[in-house]
Amino acid sequence: MKKLKNGWVEGSVQDFLELSDADMEFIETRRALARQVRTLRQERGLTQTALAARLKTSQSRVAKMEAADATVSIDLLLQTLFRLGMNRHQLAKAL
């Protein structure tokens, strides 16, 4: 962190929240998976509601997935991507 002349401190989110590098990797991985859910849903011409029906869940849950909400498990993000047609090799490239 860097102290500025006006008394403010400049730093990163990682510094502010005292997150480890591993924590940041986990967060960025969750965000990348969430982006892929949105991208694949849109590429397939699905609304959040239509995807929710396929997954037997709610539209609000799909919105949380796409927002990388902490209440959404990595497992659910991965299952959703696979149900949208992504395979392991495509997933590895996306990450």
C-alpha cells in the first residue's frame, strides 16, 4: 500500500481485504466461470429464465451464477457449463 500526500492510502483490493494469492486465484476463477455461463447462455440464445428451466432452478439463481455470487458453488457453475455443452478442454482454455 502507498500513502498519498492527502492522507489517503492507495492499494489493491487484495491488500485491503488481506487476501492471499490463493484467495485471489479462487475469486478470479469463480469470476471466469461466471462469465462463461453468461457467454454460453447468450450464444445459445437462451434467456436466464429458459436456462433456469433447463437446470430446474430459478431465474434469480441463474442471475447469481452469472454475477459470481459467493452463494453459488463452483460445482454448480461447472455443471451448468457442461450442460450448456462445454467440455473439459474448452473449459481449460477459457480459464
